[in-house]
Amino acid sequence: MAETDCNDKTNKKFQYYEHASKLLKSLNEIRNRPNLCDAVVVIGSVKVPVQKNILSAASLYFRALFDYDQRSAQPEDATSSVCLDNLGIGENTFRLILDYIFTSEITLDPSNIQDMLQAADQLLMSDLKDICCEYLNTCINPQNCIGIMDFTSQLSCTWWHAKVCQYLDANFSEVSKHEEFLQLNAQRVEALLSRTTIEVEQEDTILEILMRWYCFDSEHRKEDTMKLIKSVLFAHQISKEAMNSLEQQKGEVEQEFYRELASLQKEEQAKAFTRRGFVKIIVACGGEGPSKTEVGCEETKDYLRCVRPYSSSSTSGDWVDLAPMSTPRIEHGLVEVGGYLYVAGGRDNNCRILNTCEKYDPFKNCWTPLAPMNHARVGFGFVAIRNMIYAIGGSNDMTDPLTSVEVYDVCTNVWTRLSDMTMKRAGPCCVAAGPKIYVIGGGIIGKFYESVEVFDTRSLTWSAVSPMRERRCDARAVAVDSDLYVFGGYRRIECPSAAHSGNSLKLCGVEYYSAKRDFWMPVQNRSRVQPMSVLGERFQINGVLNYGDDILVVGELDMNGDTQAVQLFNPYHSNSWEGIIVNLPHHQSRYQCCLLDLPRSLLHTLLMKHDPSQVISYTS
């Protein structure tokens, strides 16, 4: 047992942490005793004795049914009876669900996942439904992803449906080779091929997919294929090679397709150029820069800008403006979830600390307001796991840091309070690794921390791990598998002369954390360039991002006297550094950053206004 609260010298509150698991185990042991069962569930000719309070606690469906029985004229001591035949839930499925209710464990496989997910949806068991979706996500492949996409849509599995759609778009060329796609009717094919989110290198691939679908049932699909050529193809992007290949087909029908496509190409020559798929970009959001009205002053910015990283070589890197936020922000939170940007909190131009939130839609290039946080926050942790976004610590009055934590569900637009951290932390570095969130460093006025605490999003509990070697505040971190890399942040220089010189803060180096060994160690730089130790006056790390096998470090980075916006760090081979983006975003510093998949069609439109010469290199 552990003391969790102490009001005075005589009153103490205790919590026994194993109480819940032991209680569940005992309930499972006595669940079949007839004298303790007060209801039966009828499935066909089978009657399963159950306990109303247990089922009501686990299922909102059963809670509503038993509440109705209580309000009806039925005698209090009468045994309730619930028939599940109208829901189509089989006996085996229900018994597996009962086992899950009493043990929190369930075995899923391809033979039972569909029945189990449908039953969890009908019985309003959101936790079981989420487990089923998690398993279903591991089963996705090119042969079945269309069926899983339809299934998750029917059962309103919003987050998982979005994940399947992303898989479909990324693997569409392979998906189109399998019967699940080839057997679709023309209406479904049109809906899928009209998507500009499909990842294909060129429009020739869409023509090839359409011809493959036609050939699968050529006797009945001529008319539909002709309509699809008109409705789904960007004809002006079909190459001469693809047109020549189609023209050389000997069939009369193929010749009709060629003539129709050639006619469309002439008609569409004046149309706007549209590209399918996405480009991976870095976005810089908010921050501060020179005031537009007062010379020599800084102001908070509403900017949202992007640049495309190139890992093969260094480039000047021109930043492109996207739609600005509705509110200027600095020291705010920024994450990408499901292809959208989510922004929360921070401080505005009037030094007000904000609880407002907004969402950026890259398909429409616009922002929309969201439900506000329960607490206004500045300098806080902001991380996402699946469809949940966590706001951790920070400060709401610029002096006293917070311990509070809250979580936002992107599917419901609702914030929920969670259990507090053990320490007040402003400027913590927060990073998600699997289901766990590591809260690293930070501090209070006059003191920075090296301590690290971990929040388990499954059990909703906090625990401590080994502290860093170097205390730091306002650092940035990234997870590589289950391990962590922490970059930068500041600590105080423990030297009397530093306080008099006005330079009492020192930029920290890079540390690596092994979750398996619970051990921190400094990262040695093996390249000739030493950007983490040769620092300029404006050295600032704004973010670190996973980029394939590499880590992108973004900010104002002094590279032996030359400031760059983005450097690439390779943790696998040589811990080497390489500058890849030179230009800084104009008049924008201390911004938040993350990676985003931006639709090629939007980027093409923006570049035509900004710098047409970059269209091909940026969108290819």
C-alpha cells in the first residue's frame, strides 16, 4: 500500500493497487454459482446464468436493459431474462465475451474476429471493440483491405477506418490486382479511382488498373469502362507511351477506349494540373518574429509554413506558406494525427495563455476550431497515440507549473481529465513510445529536472524510470522503436561567474535511453561536423522528427558558423550529422514543427503562386 494523500496529521488516504485485479479474479471464481446469479441470457435454446451488476458495468447495452426491468412492474426478486437472438450473437461469441468481462483477456483469430467486433459494437463495449479493431489492423493486406474498410465503416470504427483507408491509398496498385477489387461493381470502382489520395507515381497506373478491371469481365463491362474513362482519369496526364500501348491493342473495344481517351486529352489541355498522392513535408507552426507595426519588437505569429526534406543532398529549401492559424501562438502544442494537424494552448500576442484548440485540414488548406482544453497551458507536453492527444503539465500563469494531464479524442472532440503527474513540470519534453508516454525533464522556477516519469495509457498509471545524466528544460525527443533520443534543452551553468556574465544557461547535448536496460548514455558525435557543441547565439532546437531510418533536427542550427534549418542525424550507423535544409522560415523562430503528408494537388497550386520553377522537384 502507498500513501497518496495526506490532509492532516490524523487523516490519511490509502490505496491498495492490487485491489482491482484481485477483485476481478474473485468475481471470476464465483461467477457460475447459481445463488449469486440474478439473470439469464437466452441464446437459442441455451440459457446462460449471469450477474446483472457485472454485465451492467461492462456493457451499456445490458445496463439499459436491466435499468428498464427495474423501472417496469416486474417484482424485485424476479430473475431477469435477456434474449440475444435478435442481435445475432452466437453462444460461443457470448461466452468469450463473458470470459473477457471477468478476466480482461480474450483470444482473437480470423475465424471469430468479425462476430466478436459486431457483438462488441451491439453490446456497446467500447474497450472490447477497440481491442478487436487493433487485432483487425494487424490482419490488413492487399487481398482484404477493401472488405475491412467497408466493415469498419459499417460499425463506425472511425479511427481504424481511417487507418485502413491510408493503407488502401498507399498500396492501391497492389490492391487492384486481387479479386476483392476486380469483383467490385462500376460504382465502387468509380468511388475508389476518383480519390486523389491514391499513391501512384503517374496517371498511367490508374489507366492500367482500369483496363485490368475491364478485362476481368470484359463481356459485361464495356459500357461501364467507357464511363469510368471519362469520370476517373486525368486524361491530360496519360503519357504518350501509355497511349501508344493502348492504340496498339488489336481489339475493337480497346480502340474505342483509345479514341475516347485521345479526345479527352484534347479537351483537358487547358484544365488545371492535378496530382494524386502526397508529399512528406516539415511544417513550422506559430512562434515569433519581427513585429509588423513596431520596429525592433517581436510579436507572436500565426504562420503555418512547409518545406520538403531531401535526405539525399543539401538544398536551400524554400518554405511555402499554408493557411495561417486563426490565433497567433507561441509555446503551444502541435501534433499530426490521421493526416491532420492539431494545435492547442500557447500564448498569444497579448500574453494571454490559451486553452483554445484548432485543426488544420490539408485537403482544404483551412483551420477549424475545436473543443478547448480544461486548462489553459503554455510550455507543455503534447503527444498523440492513435486517436488520442495528451496535454501534459506546462503552466497557466507563467509562474506556477501544472501537474494536470488531459486527453483529447479526435473522433469525439472531447477532452477528459486524467491522473496528475507526481511533479509540477513546465517545459517538459514528452514523447510516446508504444502505449507509454515519457515525460522528461522540465522544471519549476529556479530549478530544472533530470527526472523522468512514464504514463501508461493502458493502465492510466504513472511510474518513474532512471533519470537523465543531464538535467534540462525545453528539450526535444523522439522514439526509435522503444528507445529514446533526447536533444538539446537548457540547463543552468553551475558557475558563479556565469550569473554575472548574463549567460547562465547552457544548451545540452544528446542522450540515448534504452527502455530495455532502463539506462541513459550520452551520444557521441562521430562526424567531422559538431553542430551540438559549436553553438551560435541563435542556436535553437524546435523539434526532432522520425524520418525513415534518420532523425530530422529542426530549428536554428549553427553548423560551424553557418545557420541551417534542418539537419539529419543517423542513429543506426555512425551517429553522423548532415545539413539538408539551409534556409530558415522567414521572420519565424521558436515555432513548433512536425511532419505532414500534404496532398500533391494542394502543393502544386501553392507553388504555382509561390515559385513555379519548383513545381516538378517539389511534387515529384
